[in-house]
Amino acid sequence: MKAGDIQRLINIMAQLRNPDGGCPWDLEQTYKTIVPHTIEEAYEVADAIERESYQELKDELGDLLFQVVFYAQLAGEEKRFGFDDIVAGVCDKLERRHPHVFGDKQVADADEQTRHWEQLKADERKASAGQQAHSVLDGIAHTLPGLTLAHKLQKRAAQVGFDWPDEQGVFDKVTEELEEAREAWSNPDQRVEEIGDLLFSCVNLARHAGVDAETTLRQANRKFESRFRSMEQQLAQDGKELQQSSADEMEKVWESVKDQARK
């Protein structure tokens, strides 16, 4: 990075928001209106990483950085804080949460560091709560995707011992929730609740397996999409339209595609 590139980006953002000759779209934006764009850019970063498209990753990270600069510009206009304050804040936080690197604390391994990191965050949340009622679940953003939020809630609860001792308890819970969903099927309201419980228990299973449920589901989505497209192509090669194919025909081709994928 050339010296001054960050300042150049900040200056560009300021010009976009300048009422005298700025961009009409940028001038209309607020914190809330750009949130969907921020979320979209974060997912595009994740998508580029999962596809190992690193040239795209560079571009997507730039787009995500621009989102941070946009928020900083809005806050600066309201005299709340600026980009420098954001950078200083994260620098202070990183140094504070890594005393084994920037201080004299010793940690044996990554697991001990993770436990220490979580304890530091818990202490910060407690201090931030002050005289207000404090919960171990404080500080979790409820705007997160459902699977990610479930994982974070379960992980936070597990830190204080509210967890299954091993995976067998989780498997049993998934089986129990599946049966409850089956029994509630004739009641629309109840089955919604039971399916939610089933999904929550599946996230717990993923957590105990050491995998991220959100990432795992995206991988399953990509696998399904790839196989479905292959099925469409094979049917087309046989001169058949998908809409005119029977369920048995589609199932036969689907199984063929799965067999090919396993080879």
C-alpha cells in the first residue's frame, strides 16, 4: 500500500457525501440504509474465500473496507467519531486481549489462549453492563444469520457448563426433536416451533463436531446446486426438459450424478 492511500479513500468518501457536487445516492444514505450492503459485502468476502478466488477476494475486501469508511464518514458528520477513532479502538482492543503478545502473560497453547480471550471478553461485557443486570448471553448480535446466532448462543452457554457432556446427548436430542416435529405435523403453529427446535439441535450437533453450521450449510447448498445443474444437463442431453421429466426419471439421473461425484 502506498503512503496516503487510506487518506485518499477517506477523501473520496467525503467528496461523495459533499452536498456541493457529491453523489446523490451516497448523500441519501444513513447508517440503517447501508447495513444491507455491508452484510452483502461480508458474504461476498466469504464466498470468494470458499471458492479460493483470491483476486476477487482482494476486490471484495476493498468493498468491505469502503463500508467501514462510509460509517466513519456518517459518524464524523455527526461529530460522533472518525476513522482514526475506529482504528485506535481496535488497536487498543487487540493489545488488551493479547497480553501474552503485548504483555508478560504466558499461555501454554491455543486452547488456553482461547479460554483467556473469552474470559477477557466476558469481563469487558460485565464492566460495560455496570449496575445493569448482566447475562452471559450479553453482546451477541441478534441480527446474525439464524444458524450463526444459534451457534454463538450455544457456545456462550457452554462456557459456563450448560452443555451436553458428549455427542451422544446431542444425537439423542436431535432424535427427540425430530420425533416431536413428526408428532406436531398436523398442527401448523406447533410444527413451526418444533422444526425450529430441530434446527437448533442440529446446530448443536455441528458445534460438537467442531464445524460451523452456517459454513457447512453453504457447502451443502453449493453441492446441491452443482448436482442439480448436472442433472438438468444430463436430461437435456437425453432430449428431455426438466419440467416434462417424471420424478422417477429425475431420481435416476440424480443418483447417477451422485455416483459420478463420488468417483
